[in-house]
Amino acid sequence: MTIAPPHVVHRSQPARGKIRLLLVDDNPDNLISLEAMLHGLTDEVVLARSGAEALRHILENQDFAAILLDVKMPDMDGFETAELIRTRRGNRNTPILFLTGFRNDEQLFRGYDLGAVDFLFKPVVPEILRSKVTVFVELARNNQLLRSQAETLAKAELKFRSLLEATPDAMLITQADGVIVLVNAHMHELFGYERGEILGQNLRVLVPGWSFPPLPRTGAGTAGHVSEPQDLCGIRKDGSKFPVEMSLSPLQTEEGLLITSVIRDISERRKAEESIRLLNAELEARVASRTAELSRSNDALRQFAWAASHDLQEPLRMVVAYSQWLDKSYGQSLEGPARQFLEYIVTGAMRMNNLLAALRDYMQVTDAGNQELTLVDAGKCLDRALSNLQAAIDSSSATITAGLLPSVMSVPVLLVQVFQNLISNAIKYSGNGTPPRIHVSALCQGSECVLSVQDNGIGIAPEYHDRVFGVFKRLHSDGTGTGIGLAICKASVEHWGGRIWVESALGAGATFRFTAACAKEMA
């Protein structure tokens, strides 16, 4: 009667990661006994009652940690089975332990000749069996772990190489002394070398200026900082030179320091930078030329205006003098249009004389603008302006008050002119016979001081707030003023780096404000 062996496993594919043993004996009781002795030692035990069945399991599973093979079996003994097992490439190194009941030197020699690693003699001692099989089980586990680690390492290396090749720039990995150990395909495109030609060479063959300072060993796997990109010179295989940008990144490993160098051709960038430099130089030359032309034109215009204001002054004085003499001598005898025409002549000549005087004042102010800024007492400048306007103040019964005024960075003659023109305008345009009331004040905000001149005059409509600061811009046609006073104020204030503006509404008075830098002690 034949007893079927227990726990016989048939597999079409091996279970991944399992450690298996193959027990081969034609006696079912022996198989049961061996399985019991080895219980718990492996993940799986496969039982076979003949050499043919053992070969079938090997064909299905292939990988066994060890094979325990009975020598004496019908049809195909253990030695014949072992010989067939060894013919398979995948099982040439599988450990085979022969089980036999006889101590025979001839059998021992034949078994070892077939690749047996040991003989176990029946009756088998459980402790010896388990001890010997444990060695091969642990060995199989270690081999499996090594294969798994090798697969993981191969995958990581493949991924790393893929990333290396996907980089759009040339990338090289070198030892600390610059010897190249790995490159990507872009290195060939950039420098013209094949991989085999450049591996083992020093990176300075490609970039003579390459260098990296030695780093202290901080432990395997410790990454250093990525260096700032350097502009260096690269040399191709044909000897031609070209500009490159290089970034370096160190990595401390167990084998030593490795340095990743990323190299980029910056020839196009250099061309673009050179084009921009040339364009900037050309633009600067054009600006300098235009500035010189404008300066010459302004100087010529200034000379013409100055000459005109002086040369016209004498004949205009004669016109005014003779017009006034005619009016005094014969004005009473003239009637109708003749007398009116004479008044037109006298008024026009006087206005022209005032315009020429204002033009000279404007030229003097702009010339004074060439002076350097100094610390100026605004209160003293206001006093000088009021002294110059004393006659107008008295005749208009104007009331002028002032708060505490600080010292500011300005030019004395310019600040006096600004105060004088703003107060003069406030007196002229008081309106409706109401005595002018004018207040001068200052407010320091940080390093800037805002000075204000407030009046109770006729005011200025908002749409004219910017226009009033133009040269010869007048809002009234009554012949009062020359239209150049506020232009003088604007030119003066802008010279010392300030701003001037007006806050006003028609019929509600006006407040002119302008800024200047405060003295440090007032800031």
C-alpha cells in the first residue's frame, strides 16, 4: 500500500521571496520524519517520493535553499538524480545533502564528485540535520537579500543615469582631484569627446580653470552646498575655446568626495551681453551728443535773451520817456481817439519795460541756480523779501504774519526770490479792495520741510493750478503782473530738489506750498 506524502506543494511559478527546501525519499515515513525535524526552519518544504518527481519540482520552482536527496531509490537513485539536477544552469550551485544508510567510500567519492556538500547517515540525528540545513537556509536568505539589494541598486542607478541624460546641460561627476568617473551624452555634444575618451581623464582637460577647495569629511552621504555659477573657458576636442558657466555640487560618500559639475555653453549669452553693451554705449554717446547740442542751444538762447533784455532797455526807455512827455505836454489838447492812442502807447511801453525787467530777473535766478546748496535761515530770507516789498506792503495796507521758520538746504538769493514773488502776487491779487492778509508758515515732516504762503485773495480755479507756473502764463488781462514770477518760483524750488504747488479755489484765496530739505537738527 502506498501512502501519499503530506504537504506536497506543486507550483507553476515560484513564490517571490520564499525560502524552500526539497526533500526526496522513496519512503513516505522518512519524508514525514524529515519534515518534522525541519519544521519552522523555512517558509516552505517540498516533498518528492522519487528522482523524477524531484526533477519536476525543480523544473517548476528551480530555486531551493538546499536539496536533501536519498541515495537508494528505485528507478532513479540519488546519484543519477543529482547528476541530472546539475545539468541545469540554475541548479549547478544548489546545495545537495545525500541521505544514506551505508558508510561507503566509493559512494562518498561519487557523491562529492557530483557536487554534494555533505552526507547524512541514517538514522538521522535531528539536531545535526537541523544544524547543517540551517547553514544553507541562512545562506539562501543572505543571497536573496543581496539579489534584492542589487536589483534596487540597479534600478536606482538606471534612474540616476536617466536623470543625468535628461539634463539639458553637460554634467560630469568627478573625484575630488578632478578625475572624471561619469558623464552624460551632452558632454559629447558640448566638447566633442566620446565617453570612453574622457572617462578617467581630468576635468581640467575640458575646463582648465576648474577647481574645488578640499572639504572636511562630514560622513558618507553628506551633501555639500551648490557653488555659485562661475564663468570659465572651455576647450573642445578640436582645440577651440568657448565661454562656459559651471556650477559645482559636492557629495561625501564612503568611497570619498564626489563632485558634480554642470557645464553650460554661454556663447549666445555673451553675444547678447556684448550687443547690449554696444547698444548702451551707442545710446550714451547719442545722449551725450544731444545733451551737448541742447546745452549749446540753451546757452545761445540764454545769451540772446540776456542781450535782448539789455539792448532793448535803452530804446524802450526813450519810448516811455517821450510818451510820458507827450502826454504831459499835449495830452490836454488831444481829443477822442488821439488821446486814447497815446495812453495805449504809454501803457504798452511800461508793460514792455516790466517784461524786460522780469526776464532779467528770471535769467539772474537761473544763473544763481548754478550755486551749491547751503544751509539757509528761511526766516532771514523772508525778512529780506519783506524789506524789498515794503513800499507795496504799505500802499496796500497788507497784513503779513509768519510762524517759526526753520533752516533749509537752499540758495539764499533763490529762497528770497520765491518769498518775494509769492507775497507780491498775494498783494496784487487781493481783490475787491480788501486789505491783503498773508501768513507764512512751515511744517517739517521727517527730512522734508513744507513752507506755505497763504493769502485771502481772489483765488485760482483748479483747472489752472498747473498752468500758472509756466513762463509768461497770466490768468488776468488787466495788465497786472508779467506772468513770469511763478515760473521763477518753480525754477528756484526745483533747483534745490523741491516741489511747488498751489491749493486754491476761485474766490477762496490761495495757498502756495513748496518743499526743501530740513537741516539735520530740524529733521
